[in-house]
Amino acid sequence: MLLKDRTVFITGATSGFGLECAKLCVAQGARVIITGRRADRLKALAAELKGAEVHTLCFDVRDKVAVEKAIASLPAAFAKVDILINNAGLALDLSSFENVKMADAEQMVETNIMGLMYCTHALLPTMVERAKDSRTGGHIVNIGSTAGNYPYPGGNVYGATKAFVKQFSLNLRSDLYGKNVRVTNIEPGMAETEFSLVRFGGDQQKSDSVYKGLTPLSAQDVAETILWCICRPRHVNINRVELMPTEQACGPFVLSRKA
Ligand code: NDP
Ligand code: 8X3
């Protein structure tokens, strides 16, 4: 029971990494706040985790007021958040930027950057305050991506949002140095979740083709990595973890030659 008496707040717990993280944290005895926009999914997960200390919050991370209201509404038993897992995020489309819909680009920025900032800003003051006298301290785990480290065609705005997440994590670490709050950026490569289904607007065939013929990371692989980071001893801060499927690697530079 590595997380007994710890309260974990997970954004985007209705599928993928967030959902697996919720299960692993509960298995380690944590009190867990699961969040997302799909109320039915939150209800189903809470039912599945029956018996555990679970609280659901349904809100859109892009809505600053909704984020603040949701966090202010936490009952006393869940209000002292020790660990924030900023996982909610998405990619939309895989087109060259001249063909990208501005609304899609805006949604990625609003979710992956603004939403992550809103949740962090709303929870951090009390986390810092409590960490002063706490044996265990606080921890912010952000979900970045290899897309924030390496470019690929069509990764334009999505990759840039994840580069923000990486630098924001490193800067938070500088702000929080000496305050007993750890910061980690998790940077996964290709993982099979609902990520590609969302990216391709619900096109299951297109989504399946992303993972065809190789073994991608699973949500559990990533959740286990997150749990490992959280469960290191207090004096250990894992700054960044980059993980990829064995069958994924960076390609060479491309060259555009004249005929
Ligand atoms: P999923 O699509 O399976 O899960 C995404 C989660 O984010 C859902 O729970 C969704 O909940 C939530 N979410 C999306 N938009 C919002 C919003 N506006 N407000 C609140 N919640 C929101 O994908 P993954 O589990 O793969 O993705 C999790 C994170 O990991 C993302 O940040 C993604 O960018 C990142 N990532 C994914 C990789 C992959 O290959 N799968 C690799 C590297 C990073 P709901 O729809 O109910 O709101
Ligand atoms: C998700 C991984 O390579 O599809 O962040 O961008 S990738």
C-alpha cells in the first residue's frame, strides 16, 4: 500500500492513461479524484472501483471557472490533494499546418496548455502550503509526449503543446525547489488508447491502422511508469521519463533534393 493516506487528483480519467492510473493508485491505497467531461464514464469507473475512496468531478479543463469551482467543491476528505496527475489532453488531425482547422489547433492549445495550467494553478497553493510540514510532500506529474521532443509531419500544434508541457514542468521544478513539491514530466511515444480515435474524429479504421503490425505501449505501461515515479523515496525527483515502444524509433533527417 505505497499510497495509503495520499490523495491523488487525475485529469482525464475516463479512458487511457488516466483510467489505468486511477486503478493503480486505488490498488496502492490512495484516495482518488477522477475527472473528465464524460459523466457516464466517471460513474462507471467509480462503480468499478467500488469500496475504494473515490470522488468524481465532471468538468472541462478548458473552462477556468469550471476548474476552480470543481476544485473548490471537493469534500474535506478529498480536499488535501498530494499528487496531481495532469493527464487530460488530445491531438486533433494529422495534417500539414496549412490544412489544419484553426478550431482544432485552438482546442489542443486550450486543453493541453491552458487546461493543464488552470488545474495546476488551482491546486498548487494549498499543495505548497501543506508540503511545508508534510512528511510526504506534494507531486505534480505532467503528461508530455515524445511529440514534444521530436518533430513529425502533422505533429505541428500538438507537438508544440507538449514542448510547452516539458518546459513548464522544468520551470515548475525551479519554482518549487525547496518547497517539498516534486515535478515529473512523462513523455510517452505511441500508446494504444482512445488517442488516435479522437485524433481522427472517431474513424476506428484509421485509428487501428496506427497500431497495425507492431506492439505499441499500453495504457498500463504508462500508468506503471507514473506510479513508479510517484512511489520513489522523497529525496528522489524523477524530472523526465521518455518511453517508447521497442518498435518505434526516430528516423533520419529527410532531404528534399532537386530532380
Ligand atoms: P485518451 O483519449 O484515451 O484519454 C484522454 C483523456 O483526456 C480522456 O479521459 C478525456 O476525457 C480527457 N480530456 C480530453 N479533453 C478534455 C477536456 N477538455 N477536459 C477534460 N478532460 C479532457 O488518450 P490518452 O490516455 O492516450 O491520453 C492521455 C494523455 O497522454 C494526453 O495528454 C495525451 O496527449 C498524452 N499522450 C498520449 C500518447 C498516446 O500515444 N496515446 C503518447 C504521449 C502522450 P473526456 O473525453 O471524458 O473529457
Ligand atoms: C502521442 C504520441 O507520436 O502520436 O503523444 O504524437 S504521437
